[in-house]
Amino acid sequence: MTMVRLSDGLYVAASQITEVYVNPFGNGITVVTKDEVRHLYSTEQGEHAYAALERLVAEINAATSKD
């Protein structure tokens, strides 16, 4: 099981992630797990939300291809 870091102290199993999207105001990313829990993903300082989304999706895809 490969874990994905969402924020300081918060890691989620990549295989449990079902949805990832930019929040309606474009200021953050929400990650939804199979049990429908929503987590806020921490972007890097000054990083645009859509760039962070692409990076996170690539990380999730790479992690799930290993499992």
C-alpha cells in the first residue's frame, strides 16, 4: 500500500482516493476517499491550484500503478 502526503501529518493510501478536484474558488484542492471523507490538500507556497492538481494526480497515478 502506497501512501500519498496530503499535508503535514496527513497521509492517505493512494488506492483509497476516489476523487481530486480544485475547490470552487480555485484556492485549494479537495481529495475524497472511498469512505467519502474529504481532505484539503496543501499546495506548495505560491503554487497555482491547477499546477498542484496535476502534480498530485501524477503522484496518485504513479502510486497506484505500483500497488
